[in-house]
Amino acid sequence: MNRTDKIRLIVVLLVVVGALCFAWLERDGLNLGLDLKGGAHIVLQAKDTPENPLRDDSIDRLLAVLRNRIDQYGVAEPIIQKSGSDRIIVDLPGIQDPAAALELIGRTAQMDFREVLDASGRNVPVEPQRRNYDSDIQFVNAQERWKEEVAKLSNASADLIVHAKETEGSLVAPAEDPGVFYLLGPVVLSGKDLVNAEMAPDSLGRMGVSLEFNSEGARLFEEATARMVGKQLAIVLDNVVISAPVVQDRISGGRAQITGRFTAEEAGRLAIMLKAGALPVAVEIAENRSVGPSLGADSIRQGLQAGMFGAVMVLVFMLIFYQFRGLAADLALAVTIVLIFAGLIAFNATLTLPGIAGIILTLGMAVDGNVLIYERIREERNAGKTPMASLDAGFRKALVTILDSNITTLIAALVLFYFGSGSVRGFGVTLSVGLVASVFSNIVVTRAILQLFVKRGKEIVKR
Amino acid sequence: MSMLRLDFDFMKIRKPALTISLVLVIASIVLLLTRGLNLGIDFTGGNVIQVEFDNRPDVANVREVISSIVAKGAMIQNFGEKGIIIRTNEDTEESREAVVKALQKTYSDVKVTGFEKVGPVVGGELRRQAIIGVSIALVAILIYITLRFQFRFAVVSVVPLVHDVIIALGFFSITQMEISSSFIAAILTIVGYSLNNTIIILDRVRENWGTLSRDGIVNLVNKSLNQTLSRTINTTLTTLFPVIALCVWGGPVLAAFSYAMLVGIVAGTWSSMFVATGLLCEWQGKK
């Protein structure tokens, strides 16, 4: 065994053992994409509205509020990052209730206290039900009357809007009950004067949120309640009146309780949103994907299954067609797979479902290098060279071809990585890592193994 | 096998082969223009809801239940063994919630396993990204081959790529399989694979280039094709095995990707052997 062969063998052993150890020790470091482990992927788009124009720091403040909310909600390893100039990507792995999470991060949660100046009468009557009427005609008439009532109610809110124009800083807001509108005075106190908010049931056992104001807020609240005894004070959340209690007495001490029609979960979320603060700008859900854990597990299982069957077919084919040179190729393929996983962990890449497909595809493409080399060696041998010389020439001539063909595919893979997003990007990474790993296996690993055989005097190529 | 002296006259049929390819490409383009592609919500925006039942009802039954909520054109399909997948073109959160509520009201055993919503802005961006991405890849590859080989080789190796991509798109137009963002990955992989094949054959042509004046271009190309034939067959097989495994066992999420690869590999092998080489013969012969 000459010097070069020794060095090559040592390099192969070092790389393989190193990659195996690394992959084994860091096996928890392999990131699975949300499509495999389940979770929610939400893209928020900040909206530029006249009331809340987008400024340079809007997105950063938005990020801070979202981080705060998600941390308090308790999601393990969330990813919250800026994307472009006006978007935020939120990845929440493994959450059970994606709809709740969406509400938590998508809602502005701007809370104001305002004086109630006027209200448009009453609730919308219940829609008539067919079974309460004797005939179709009666039912249709009842429906007509009901529609008129609803129309009248919406006209009433139009009156309020006219009044609202007369008073500076006032607002017409709907209540949670359909058909009820309030004319509200200027903001007395807002959510930014809060120091704490907690979910708490009131004395009747209804779910609510208890609020604690800072000293400025406490002073404003006391002044307002003193002035408004006997009047209604509205608590407005995102321009909807969630409750409008009558002020019984002046309230000092900076504490208040809001009650609405909440479930315990809703009250808990509201408390988190109020504590973390309102979103500085309104957001829109641009993209929202959620994969349940069972669907993800199915995908992994199916991916592994396809990978195993594919790998076995390739391994068997190479063994049958190239016999023990096929064995060398199979060993090299095993090394390629180890290197791919080690590489993915080292680059902190995320394995997605298309990524798994990329690895499976790499299995087939990886042995291409071996096929090229073996066919070359055969040609050289047929041309009458010695086993050693044909091995050498075969590798040398195939090398250029292998590099050319892999570099062009690598160009496509890098473009995917650069321009793709999400799972497509994951595919680009796996394909790139797979290409580099397979070229190394083809050129170095296979060579080291074959060199050993040839040195032992084996005829590696049938003539 | 190794003793066999391969000597097929591939280039004898280059004109019929090129004609077949041309017909397929034109047919694909006509299909794309008339029938179009079934673009998924990644590109169009919309809602996809995946649900699972203990006792799966008929698709028609589910359609009935949600027909009052979603506008026409909702796509409802069986998914896996217990699942149903519902796709609507409405891209609001409210529309999704309404569908889920209606399902829960009718079926007590329904479980939402996943959903996707893509707004219209993102969809448009993805479409643009896809076109830019594929174009940049093609230009970059063209430049690389021009540098490594010569411009003529670059052109005859890019034509098959366009051929393969159009045929793969044509296949998706016929089958109306849904195209999602991972389809872009499949297309670029097809480009990479087909190119791989073409380059290996052209590489051999370049190696044999010295005998051009003696053999003539047709014989030279034939010799190169025969020399690389067993490699072409073996690599096509070893790549097809995993892709077939993906088609059979890879599950419904990967189905479109897997079939795109399958068509792409077949088209890619064909185009490397006949289109790239055939064009080179025609072009060189003109001179």
C-alpha cells in the first residue's frame, strides 16, 4: 500500500467515524420541519392604515409584542422572525389549538375605556323559526317583519354616526350583541397604562380579567369614575364594546375588573394580550399552515418506508449488476447517507417532507458516480490496461464528468435554496448536501475500498 | 455484458425522434393553453382543510354539507385512509372556520388534522419566485456549460431541459394533479437530472471530438452514445427505483412531486439520448 492510498484510507475512516459520532451525539439536533412534527406556520403582514401608519420601527415593536405574547402563552421553541420589510413569520411547533394561537397573535388587542354618550336602543330580535308558525305564509310574513326591524336598527346607528361627528374624539362602536351600537366619548384611559392583567372570575363566578393600572392610569381612572357616577363606562377592545357597566362609585387604587362573555381560555388569552400590549400596527394573516401531529407522523412513516424500499432496490441492483464492486458502491452509499444526516445537523438545516424526498432521490443519483467510474474502468480494462492502471485511469477520466454533472445540479439546488421558501428551501439544502456527500463518497470512499481489493491482487473487473 | 460491443445506430432515427419530441412539446403547450394547470393554493391563495373521520362519509355527502358555505369550485377529495381534503378558493380565516363548524355540526367524529391558508399576495409572489428561480437556474447552467464546453453544446443541452419541463407540465395538465410549491423543487430537480445525463453524453462527444473529420458527426455521436449506453441505462434504473418507491409508498402529500419526477426522468433520459444529440448532428451537419 503506497502513501497516497494510506492517506486516503485514513481520511475516509476519520470522516466516517467522525460523521457517525457527530450524528449520533447530536441526533437531537436534527430539526424537523413543521410539516413533519406538526405545528402552525403563520405569516403576518403589517398593514399601513391611516390611524396607524407603518414606521421604520413598527416591525421591531411588533416583533417585541409578539415575542412577549407567545412567551407568556407558553410555546416551546417558537420561531419569530422578520421577513422582508413588512412581514413576520411565526412558527409554533407542536401546538394543539392552532385557532387559539392565531387569535392570540393576530389580534391587535387595543383596549380603551370611554364614556358612553348614547346607545342605539335594543338587541336584534330573534330570527323567526319555521317550526313556530302554522303556515308558510305566516312564516314568510314574520321573516319580512324581522328584516324590517333589523333595517331600522342599522338606521339608528347611522344617527349615532351623525352625532359622533359633532364631538371631538368620539366613536361609534358596536357591542358584542348584534344590532347594538354605542356613541362613545374620547378615550379616558387605555391599555398602555396597564401594569398587569390576569384572568379572574368575578363575584358571580363569571370569567373576566382583572386589571392593574400604573400610577398615571390609577389617577385617570379615579378621576373618570368620580366624574361619571351613575353613567356607563364602556370597555372597548379593538373597537368593539365588550362591556359597559354603570359606574357605582368612584374607584381608587388603580384596580378594575372587566367581565364579558368569555370562556376561561378566552379570558386567559385576553389577559396575555393586554399584558403584552397591543400590536403597534394592524396585521393581516398572509399565510397560515397548520399540520396536526398525526399527519406529520404519517408523512415521516411514509417517507421512511419509501426511502427504505428505494434504497433496498438500489443496493440489490448494484450488487447483482456489479457484484463486489457493487458492494463497494453500496458501502459508499451508506457513507453518503451518514454524511447527509451529519451535514444537515451541522448546517442546522431543517428536514422537511420534500427534503426527505430529496434524500431518497439522492440515493439513486449517488450511485451514478459509481456507475460512471465502473463503466470507465471496464473500458480501460478492455483496452488492455492492467487492473491497477485501469482503476487509476477510470477514476481520473470519470472525475471530470462527475464534477461537471454534479456542479450543474448543484447550481439548480442552490437556486432553490436561495429563491425558495419553507419546504422548498429545505429541499434545496438536502439536495446540495446530498450532492457534495455523494461526490466525496464516489471519488474518495469507493476508491479507497477498491484500491484495497486491487492491492490484494483481486481482479476487480471482468474482461 | 462487458464483452458486448455495442453498436446501435441511434442517430439513424434522429429525425423521427425529434419529430416525436416536437409533437409532444406542441401538444403539451396546447394543453397548457387550453386546459391549463390545476394550481394549488400556494399559487392562487385559498384555504385547504384536512380532516379525518372515524367513519369516513362519502365525498358527495361532505360536499352537500358545506355547499351552502363555500362558493362553487370547492375541491373535495379522499386523502389517505380516513381523511378528506377540502380546498376552497376563498382566502379568509372566517371561511375556514365556517367550514369546520359546519362539519363538526354534522359529523361528531370529525377531527381537523391540518389546514393551510394562503393569502392572495403570497400566492402571486410565489408564482413570480418560481419563474425567476427556474430562469436563473437555466441561465446559470447555460453559462457554466459555455465555459466548460462551448456555446453550441450549451444550447443543445438547454433545449432538452425546456423539452422536459414542458412535457412534465403537459403531464400535469392532462392529469390535473394539483401543483404545490414543492412542484418547483421537482421541476428544478428534473432540470438537474436531465442535464446530468446530457452532459455525460456530450462530455463523451467532446472526448471523441478529435475524430470528427474522420468519422463525421453522426458516427461520432453514435459512438459516444454507445460508449455511455450502459451507464445511461444503469443510472436511469437506479434513479427510477427510489422514484417508483416514492410514487407507491411516499403517501399522498408527496404524490405530485413523485409523479413529476417519474415523468421528468423518462423524458430526461429520452431527450438526452435523442434530442440533444440529434440537434447537435443537425446543427453540425449544416456547417
